[in-house]
Amino acid sequence: MSKIAVCIPSRGPVHIMWAIQYSGLRFPVSGEKNTIVTVDVPIATARNNMAHSAIEREMDYLLFIDDDVLMPDFSVARLHYQMQQNDDWDAITGVYATKTSPPEPLIFGGDPSHAEPYWDWRMGETFPIWGAGLGCTMIRVSALERMLEHYGKDEPLFAFAETGDGKNSTAIGEDLFFFKRLHDMGGTVMCDGAVICGHLDLKENKVYQLWQDCKPFKNAVPSFLDDPASLRVGHSPVESLISKSPARDKIESKNDGDPG
């Protein structure tokens, strides 16, 4: 029986759309779930604290679910199954997009010295990457323990940093800091192209997402599209979460003064 630490680094009250999506997530029936939440804690600190808590609780997996990422209802069960079937995988992610126009996938393949959005994949396939956003990521806890042994127990697993020297230095977030270090010590990171997520912009009240004519979706794995169970995001058809054009979908809301 697997033990999963579900880690939610929150900035405070969550959006109703996120709450609905989270309530619909299907967790492994035979597994044990420990939920760890931080509120208004700097993101790198929150992730470090959660990782150490998962180690202390002797969890098998750590699952990051950020409070602005909308995951399909089958995400957790699918990511968990993939990790169970592949003992040599250290982490697996879903796909969500940048909050830009046009949106781009927050996954990175190829040379780790160039963090460029990776497009050379097909919806429905599982493929290797070196880095990604952490908002929909399952990590094997034993990989965290190996990293602490390799880099030092007092070293952070997640941190904001700079790579390169002088004028060629580049600032990286806590997500790519983690993945680059995992990659440098020979770790294996995979991405599940069936787990397509939305990315909430709470300030603009919009969901950023890949659109249905982008390369990965046009070249989707036929068996994935033929499976009705795979075409679900939360409780809605996948088409409702995939834009038809590279634009941002605004969340419709109404404020008529009724607090209900």
C-alpha cells in the first residue's frame, strides 16, 4: 500500500474552480493519503518544509498540487500507477501552460542549460524531460533522500538561484533548481502528456491553457483520443479546458450583491 503526501502550498483562500477540481480528484483506493498544507509561506520554504515532512512521515511519494493548477480527475491515480510500474523513475509531471499569450507548456526537454518550453511531444504519451513547473508533480520520496545525501542534508531541495557566470547568468525558480539538481545526479523525470491541466490567474480571473490546434494535440496518440475515460478534466469534457485558439479563457462571474 502506497503512502502519498499530498502537498498544497497555498497563498490563502482558494478559487471555487480549484476547489471543485480538487474535490473531484480520484486517489488510489489502496493507498494512504496524508495532506500537508501551508498558507502564505514563501514558495521555496513551503516546498522544503513539505519535502522534509514527507520524509519524516515515511511517505512513498510526494505530490505537489499548487492552488492555481486545475488537474484532471484521473491525474493522481494515473501518475501513481505510472510510478508504481517504473521503479527507476524519480518524478513524473503533468502539463500546464505559462500565463502568457500565447500560452506555452511549462515543461523542459533537451539541454538543461536552455530552459525553453518543450513542444516535441504528443498528447497521451509519456516522455522524458529534465524539468517542469512543480504544480502537478509526483516525486518519489527516496529520490529526495538521495538528493540530501548527495548535496548535503543542510542544503535546500528547492531554492531560487542563478545559473551561469556574470553576464550569462540566469535566474531560476525553485522548480528548475530542484529538477536541475535531480538531473545532474542522474535522476529520471517523466512527463505524462495525458494529464493536461489548466493554470489559474487569480488576479485576471482567467485560465491559461494549451489550445487544441497546437502541435502536441494535433499529433495526439490515437488510442488516447479513442478512450472516453481519458477525455475528462475534473467533471467536464476535456474540450472545456482546452482552448480552441491560443488565447486566455476568462472565468465568467457575477456579482449582484448577494453574498450567497
